[in-house]
Amino acid sequence: MSNEIEDIKKRLTILEKQDLWLAKQLVSSVFATELNIATRTMKGEEAREFNTLFAKKREDLEKRLGGAKTIGSVFKLLIEFDKEISDYIRATKVDTADKAMEIAHSFIKKYSPVALPLKAERENDVWLVDIDVGALAVKVDAKTGDILSYEIPEKK
């Protein structure tokens, strides 16, 4: 009976090592998907900065994964990595009035060739940008830089 118990323990240890290896492989395969999703809307310098950050974080995580002893610790590391990347992506992209005015101005030029940005005020996570083309207001999301709303004056 003792030999049978030892044999079962050995088999369980082997299975646990295989499952741990599979968990680490799964986490490694998630990287490409995470990077692809995260960079879909990024361009130029923003994409380069993100790719550099992502590569450093991935390298650090892979080192830490090597020392992981349990499946739970592997997935805990993945969750921490994902949170760090998500926090970076959600960080405020439009942090100054000048940036908000630039975004609003480039947007409104499609509708009015004469447009003069006047001011931008931040209200929580939204920039309210006033541009002189008549009575026009543009709202810019501070986190994404997206245009939330705008009002184009009626032509008289």
C-alpha cells in the first residue's frame, strides 16, 4: 500500500509540473494578443512608446514566471501584468488645454476652413473647447482624445 501511495504522489507531482508548464505557456501566448489589442488605435510616437514599455514589462514578467511554483502564482502574475498595461492605456492622453485645442481644431477644420481655438477648460474627464467659427463648442475626452460632441452653427 505504501508503494501505491508513493506512486500516486509521484504521478500527481508530474501532473502538477505539466500543468504548471502549460499555465506558463498559456501566459506567454497571451502576450501577442494583448499587444495586438492594445496597439490597434495607436500611431507614431505613442505606439513606439507603448511597444517599448510593453517589451520591458513582458521581459520582467517572463523572468518572474520562471520562478513561479504554482499555477495560481502564474495567473496572479498575468493579472498584475494586465492591470499595469490597462492602467497605462487608460491613463490621460490629453493632459493640457493646448492638446485639447489642437485635437478640436484639427477636427473642426473639416467643417469650417476658418477656425480659431479660443480656450479649453477641463471638467473631470472632458475638455470643453471653444473655437471661434461662430457659436461652436467641442467636447474632447481627456482619457482618449476622442471628440464626444460638437455643435456647428447654422449658416445664415
